Amino acid sequence: MRRTFDVIVLGSGISGLTAAIILREKGLNVVVVTKEKEIAETNTNRAQGGIIAKKNGDSFADLRDDILKAGGGYNRIDAVELLAEKGPGFVFDFLIDKIGVDFSKTAGGELDYTEEAAHSTRRVLHYEDRTGDKIERKLIAYCQKIGVEILTEFTAVDLITNEHHSDDIQELYEEREVMGVYALNNASGEVFTFFSHHVILATGGIGNLYQHTTNLPSATGDGLSMAYRAGAEIINAEFVQFHPTSFFHKDIKRFLISESLRGEGARLVNSSGEEFMINYAPNLKDLAPRDVVSRAIYEEMGKVGAEYMLLEIAPFYQGSEPLKKRFSKIHETCLKGGIDISKEAIPIVPAAHYFCGGVKVDLKGRSSLKNLYAIGEVSCTGVHGANRLASTSLLEGLLWAKFTADEITEKERKINKNRFAKIPDWQEPEHIEDFDPLLLVQDWKAIQMTMWNYAGIIRTQKGLMRAKADLEYYSHRIFKFYKTARLDKTIIELRNAVINASIIVNAALRNTKSSGCHFIK
């Protein structure tokens, strides 16, 4: 099937849905595509802590300086300044006033601002510890109200480019540009040809490349891999942020213990109940930047051969709301795992959380390829530098969605429809082979262990070289298999994963100096 749109948005998190809303209300024919069965199945939905917002007494300069300090000198300064100037107010203009997100309030009816690590003031709005879930549901409801088309269970296979896909030889001599997407209908197995004048990547992060992650299983970096194969510029890929505190439990996986617990007084302790962050960050202690805290926990685990450390909140909590209400989701989830956070310390382990690198974009979300934009975690605006400041990610995704949508509507550039006609439909291999699912599971585990052991929290040149060699072996096998296999969501994700793992490892090898999330020992 062939369809044409003004804009295709790949991904249904905060950045994708925000862009779609703005574009739709400007009269454009926009479609949101997600590989998931449920629209809300996104990393946005899992965000607990909150989003930076405008607050009396806070300043542009203070927010800018906090972001730059956390970013270790790798930030793009004009992007940071743009976010600090325009972002906090847009939370009110768009999320609160337009979409209707009702953030948590104090007993006196005022908005409740919380604190997170490396912030110089309490400037983070939240809804209990379910902020992302609240925002996601409000965005979906608004999309449905204004008639945004959303296609679920469609997995993007490849970006369509003129040079690579057109039957017109003359396109070889033109500037490379993106003209749409090949997308697999997960249910039927048919690959659709979706044309568009603009494509926005809002596909999220790469957390599932690692053994321990707070991300969804679907966080395989599909947009990053597609952009790379199409020839877009990728930067800062060595900077993978690990969240210091994910729930360590044999049955409950991928659950984040929000940094806002430490903002509300929680402290990290070892099995003997001894606080240890004073040894690693004497001034900021438990509220040190995430890379510092993650390495500290990793080192403490290594000293005694422990699989986890502990986070204690009950003795230190001084919030206005009861602990069980303020952190209702964390309380409920931990209770299912046999831990009552109002009485017991929480077993925690660092986990891959956020990708600070990505598709290089400018201040309007434009990539190095014509017609291709990237927003949210798949992009690299330069805001985060070498290490993301807590609660900037939702804000960056929200704000750059606006910048990108505004850019597209202002330009109103159209591709001549005769050029679309020269693009063939997806070609299946002549000889299709069925696959053994166990082989895919094995390859996935191998990639995740390789990345965790050699390209994780603490890296060495020797370890990264080992990772590079192992990934080259996996790549050869996976690519060969991909060319003859019946196309399937799992196979597409596996190919993307091994490509992205190699991108990260190669970037880490090129950067021989430790900074932020990238720590060479």
C-alpha cells in the first residue's frame, strides 16, 4: 500500500505527539506511527520525576548554569540558553493551559516544585511520581480530540531517500533527501510505502542495548539506526547516561526509582547501613550528578562483590504529602516486590537510562539530511552535553517539537509527486528463510552483555576493543540473516541494535578523555 502525507512522525512520546498536535492544528496532513500496540507504550510514559517549569525566584542564568555544569563542558551553549529561556514558560503555555495537565499541588493549593540532583533550586513540576504517564495520557486525548491519525503496530524499516531508492538515475546527482518511510505492518507482514514531504524522528532511546535498563524493551534506537544508514550525522554517541537507582528485583525489571526521592531526602547506603556518597561527592553527596552517583554505586558494589546497594527514604522524608502518596507508583511497585518503602530500604542498581548523543540537529530540529528532523531522545541538540541534568529531557522533547513543527509549517516545502512515483515498493528477498526465535534471543543477550561489561558505566580501552571485535562478529551474522529472513519486528530491532551498539562503541574509542557519562579508567 502507498500513502502520502505532509509529515510522518515516528514515535508517540512527548516530542512526537506535541509536534503532531501543532502540525495538525496548522492544517497539515500528519500521521504518527508507532511500532507498539498501545500508543502510550513509550519511555515518556515511564518518566517519574517531572519537568522543569517556570517558577518565581528562579532565573534563566541559574538554569543555564546548572545544565552546563552537569553537561561537563560538552553542551551546545546557544541550545542550552534557548531551552533555559523558552522552555520553562512553554510548560505552562502548552502542557498546563492548552493540554490540561494538572500537576501536583501543595496543601495550600500552589504548584508543588520538587528538587533533583545537580539543580540549584526546586524547579521541577511533577504529578506524584507518575509525571510521564499523566502527560502522555493528556497528549493522546488531545490528539484524538483534534483528529491526529495514529497508526499502531507499524515498525519503520528504513527511511526512503532519493539517491538510494529512486528508479530515476538523475536522482543520483541531486542532494540527498528523505522522501518517506518503509513501514512493516506487524500483524499482516506487509511493508507499506509511506511518502511524505517531511519526516520527524521521535523514536526515543537505546536503553535496551544494555543488560540493566529503565527503558522499555522497544527502546532499540530504531530512528538512530535508520538515520545512520541514510547518511545523517550522529554525534556524542559515547554519552550513555546511567540512572543510579533502578529497582533490583528478580521479578520486577526495568523499574526506575526516581531521583526525586533523593531530592526529598533519600540517601544511599551499603548493606551495613553506612552512607557512602560523602566519600565520592563531599559537597553534593546523594544529589551529585547522575554519572558521579552511578560510578559510586558501581564502585561500592565492586568492593564487596554485591549485586546491589540500598536507597533509604523513610527516616529522611520531610515532604508535605504522606510518603505513600508522594511516591505512590514507587510505593505500589516496591510493595509488589515485598519492599515497604515507608519502613525498608530499597535495593537498587544503576541502569542504562538516557542517550545524550543522537542524530545531530540544529536549533530548529533539522538534521544533516534534507526533509529529516529529529526530536527528543533520538536527537542531539547539544543541550545535554556529556551528562543530562535531571528533568531536562521532557522539556527538551517538548520544546524542540514546537521548534520543528514551526519550521515545517513556515517553509511549506513540497516534493513533486512525480518523484514519489519513481520510488518502488519494498522488495522482499527471492528466497525467504524462516528463523529460530531462540537464535534471536541469544544474539540479543550477547549484545546486552557486551555493552554492559565493556561500554557501560566504567570503560577501558581494552574492554572497548573487545566490544568492537565482538560486535563486528555479531553484525556479520545478523546482517547476513536479515537479508534472507522473513521481515519481522524483532529482526528489525535486532539489526538496529547491533548497528547502534557499534556506533556507541566506536564513538567511545575515539574519545580518549573521560567526561560526564563517558568514563575511561
